Amino acid sequence: MALTDSHRQLLVRCSVRNRRGEISVRFIEQSLFRLWQYMMANKHGLQVERVEVSLWLPEQEWEAQHALFQQAGPVEEVKRISFAVYDAGSKLCNTLQRFVLAAEADRVKDLLLERLPADVKDAGASGDYAMEVESGYAVIREDIADLTSLGQPLTETRSA
């Protein structure tokens, strides 16, 4: 059973600097970016920097049209991780998807599985959760990020 339909996704690619000055790359769905940026700054004390628009393409579409898309800008291999967990208490299924650099996919999968309750983990993937990883590519458009529509780097954060 597929957790998501394979389709293009408009993302925001950005750099995140933590309190120790370490930088990591994140891909956030454009529609969620402002809320995510606010949470990173005000809840976690992270600085969001170098904001760029990107288009994520599933691997099959990339392979079929890569000559065209390579002309649009820099390209990075990015995986979509789709995760669903059944919550017996609410009798609802919670779903999420994360877009991550291909090199970080295994680490992110492990982090998602770490958060599962032991009884759910013990049931295995055939139990109350499902995870799928889909390969794809993000075409980065460095020159068109309109920060007024995507959000501004937040410099003031609330005290922890």
C-alpha cells in the first residue's frame, strides 16, 4: 500500500544553524515553511538561513526529463520519507512526510522509529506503523526565492 501518491512537490531548501553553530540542510514543504520557521526559531532556538525554492521530482519523472530539469539549476538527490502510525488511543492514523538529503535518509528513518512506543516497535512494520522511502531529486532555484512569501530569517527568539 502506498502512503503517498508519487508527485512533484514544491519545497523550501534552507540552512539551519543550531546554538553550537553547526549547520544542516532542511527541505520543508512550501505551504508549511512559515510555521516551521517560527517553531525552529522560537521553540528550538535555531536560525534559518539561506532560503531557496526547490522543486522535488520523483526519480521516475527525473529520469524521463532530466536533461530539461538540469538546465533549471543545481540538483540534489533528496528522498521522501512517508511515515504513518496508528494511535490506538485516538483510533486515528497519524501521517507525516519528510524530505531529506539522500545521505541522511537512514539517520532520519532511525530517528522516526526511535519515537515509537516499544509495543508498536515490537509489532514490527506489519503492525501499527508503515514507512516508505521514495527516491527523487530537488532542483534548486537560487534566484527566485521571494522572502516576502516564504518568510524572513527570524533574528529575535524568545528566551529559553
